[in-house]
Amino acid sequence: MHPMMNVAIKAARNAGTVISRAALNIERLQVARKQQNDYVTEVDRAAEAAVIEVLREAYPHHNFLAEETGYIRADGEQLGAMSWEDAVRQDDPDQDHHVWVIDPLDGTTNFIHGFPQFAVSIALAVNGVLQQGVIYDPSRDELFTATKGAGAYLNNRRLRVANETRLSECLIGTGFPFRDDQDLDTYTRNFRKMTRLCAGLRRPGAAALDLAYVAAGRYDGFFEADLKPWDMAAGVLIIQEAGGLVGNYKGNETHFQTGQIMAANARIFAQMAQILD
């Protein structure tokens, strides 16, 4: 196992411990609303701090793009919200640019309601290319991992995406719009079309786990819009290393720029691209 993967797993498990302990006293949580239907808790912040502490101790010269604190330079300066292109840009061609992309608690709304579908997501991009990905589900103690060029795994089992060839036989994951600034009309149109053409749609509410489930073959495909890099980064690499494709709704590799993501094996990917707007 790659040394950086070992550190990322340690960070994910530490965050998982923070989350699991808090789950025992959910009624005591302090919850704040970032915007309509978008919440943050003290657990999100504590889990994020736990991840960064482990990674920074091992790699003090690396940078971070985290959901709650935004972009953090290696020197500790917090620059706040930042686009994917700016976060991963290599300013010095003679020096590798490392960015850890962190979602400390994907599925916060699920968590605060005691619905056991949430996860820690950690990825490493080097000069803009994903190299490591970890998604940890503390409720089930499931650890999804991938190192570029070395395959994807669930705990110690090698992962491959499902081999279904007909969309009509597929179970597809998705994410519903939940904020006022999201295009509900477009999603409703896509939902209607996909519902008629696939075997079933599911929306558990944690995109990182949804992507991990595509890699594990539990879903045959997935689509969602308006995601952030920390929602997608680890899952993208894990799916790719499991033999799947990832792109926007038309199959182009602009998911980090647009927030629009579609994932499946090659045949289902092509069929979904003919349907989604």
C-alpha cells in the first residue's frame, strides 16, 4: 500500500471515530444552517480538524481544500472558497503541488437525523491529477480506497464496476436538488426520463458513498448536479480505478469545473449521456 494511502486511511478513521462518538448523542449536537437545507455541525468541524491534523503532521508542505475551511496553504494561511482550477494549479513547475481534498462528513443532514448514510471523503491531487482516494463509512466500517494505477478496494476486496449493458436493467443512484439556487426543473425532467428507462432510482443523500457504490457495483450508474470537488474527488478516482467512467452529463471530463457528474461502466455511461440534460 502506498505510504500516502496509509496516512489518508489513518486520517479517515480518526474522523470516523469523532463522528461515531457524536452519533451516540445526536440530540446534543449544535447545528447551524449554511443556507437553505444545507447544514454544518460541530462534528463536521471536529472531523475536518482531525483529518487535517493527521495529514499535516505527515506532510507539512501539502495544501488542503476542505469543505468547512476552504483552501488552506501549507503555511497555514486560510484563503477560503476557491475553484478547483485555482486550488490544484501548479504555480512552480519545478515543484509538485499537493492538495488534499476533504469532505469530513458527507451526508450531514442524514447524520443529524440518525440516518446511517454518511461518510468521510479524502483525496489527494498532485499537480491537478488525482493520486489517492479514501471514502470511509463509519456506520458499516466500510473503507473504499484507490491509488492511481493500483486499483480500487473495499477493505481488502478488489472492486470492479457492474457489467450491466442495458439501462433498462440498471439500478441508478442520484441526488435531488435541495437548495434554492439549484435547477429543480431540469432535475425533474431528468428524473422523469431516467425513471422510465431504468430499473430503479435511489437517493440516499451522501454523494461520496453513492460514487463508492458505483465502484463496488452496488449501483450501475450515478448522476447529480451542483456538487463540490470535495463531494466527488475520492469517488472519482475510486470509480476510475474500478474500471468505470466519470464525466459530466454529456460525457466530458468537466465534472470538477461544472459540479455535474455522471458515472457508470462504458456502455451504461454512453446510454445515460443520451438521456440527461
